[in-house]
Amino acid sequence: MQHYTTRPQWVARVSTVALWAVGSTYLIKSELVSPAPDWVLLCSTPVVWAVIISLPILATYARRDGQLVAMALIWCAAISGSVYTLQATLGRQAETRDVRVERAAQITADRARLLADLDRNKSMLSEAQAKCGQGRRCYDSTKATIRVYEQAVAGVEAKLARIEPIKAAAGERRIAALISALSGAPLETVSTAVGLALPALFGIVVELAAFSLAMYGWHPAKPVNGSVTVRTVYRDPAPEPTKPRRTYRKDEARADVLRFTKPVAQHDLAQRWNVTKGMVSVWLHEWSDEGLIQRDRDGRTKTVRAKLRIAS
């Protein structure tokens, strides 16, 4: 049986492996950023993803071999695995997004509280500084109060500087802004939908591309002139080609046996001359009667040697 692997098929195989790596990395990343990463899921993701990609290949071979029930079951397993992987990714993405939204709301509340404290401390600082202005005498207690308010203002400003608002990814923001401009929907609503839909779209594209490339890359193709690498695989070891043996005529066998000055086994002559053992026995009996050969017995083996040696 021969398998022909074309150059486009090799490209498809390499692309399938690359998509497997990209998909596994994306799923692992989605799990790592979740609030409670599942390490069993993280370790099994590359294996499960490889099995899901290989299932359409097996379904193709099952269809080729006429195993329609097996093909249907394999496709059901492939679709179920893809749907499960996709919904798990969406669930993790939604959970992560909910955490980000809660954190963003908390950050917004903290910033509002700190801004209110900053305004209040600045107002008190201004009042304390006013007591020392316009030629008034600035008492030590007032100076101490001013220093306290200045430190309070600096502390609040430092806390505000350490708080960074959580922003959506640049790609999500641009896509959400475009959809919002085209549809007139609120940007916040569109951003939420885009944040949930993009992972699903990415997962669907990667899975479909990996399935199609795998089915093409590992499917036997017919040979194409000048662009085929041929690899021959035998189900069983191929026998070595043997040259057919020549069958001796009676006169050729007679001339051959007269060359044996040393005893030779009679059963070897049947194979040497490519005739039956019965035919050899008849010939040897005739030549023994003519006095050309001598027949002896060595144990259970009958031997033959020439009495007269004929030059070759």
C-alpha cells in the first residue's frame, strides 16, 4: 500500500501543529487569568486539544473504509468536544470579565473617595494658610496644622497615583467603538458584548481552521508529477524477488552428475536440477546400470558420485 504526501499536505500538517500550539496557549492563558485556575484543566488542555483535532482525521479514514457508524460517532465526539471547549472558554472569559468589572467599580469608588478627601484636605490647607497671610502673625500651632494638611494632601495624591483604572484591550475598544458608531448603541453595552464575543469568534476560527487543515494534511492524495514525495509502506514484509530456477534436461543432468568426484546427496540433485525426486531416482538408476555413477548409502542419506569424470 502506498501513501503519497504532497507539498501542500506538508504545509497543512505544519499549519495544523501551529494552530494546535496557538489554541492550547490561548486556552491556558484564559484559564490562568481566571479567578481560580484549575491546574488539572491546565495540564490536560494540550492533550484534549490534540485529540479534538485528530478526530476529524479519523472520521475521514472511517468514511473511506466504509465504517459509517464509526464515522458518525467520531464526528459526534469531535463536535461535542469543540462545543464543550468553546463554552468552557466563554464561561471562563465571562467570569474573568465579571471580576474585572467588579474591580473597576471598586477602583472607581476608591478614586471618588480619595478625590473627596483630597478636596477636603486642600480646603482645610487653604484655610490654615489664609490665617498666616495678609500680614497676620503665623503662630506655631497654625504652621503645624499647615504641615499636617500638606502631608495629608501629598498622601492622598500618592494613593491616587497608585490606582490605575482597568481598561479594555485596545482591539476590543476599537471594535466596540466602530460597532457603536455604526449601530448607534451605547459604547458600554457594545464593549461588554464585544468582550464576550471575540473569544468565541477566535475559538471558532481556530477550531475550523485546524479541522480543515488536519483533514487535508493527513488524507492520502493521488500522485502529482513533479510535486510528490512517495513513501511506500507494506502491511507485511515484501518478499525478495528471486530469479526462477532453470530446469535441467536429462542430458544436462547426466553431464552434471559426471562432474561429481565426491559423494553428493541424492535429494539435493532434485532441487539442483529443478525436477521431481522420482525423476532423479529413475535417471540415477539408469546411469548406475550403465556404469557411469556409483550409488551408496550413508546412514539414511543416499549419495551419488561419478565413476568416470568428464571434462567440463
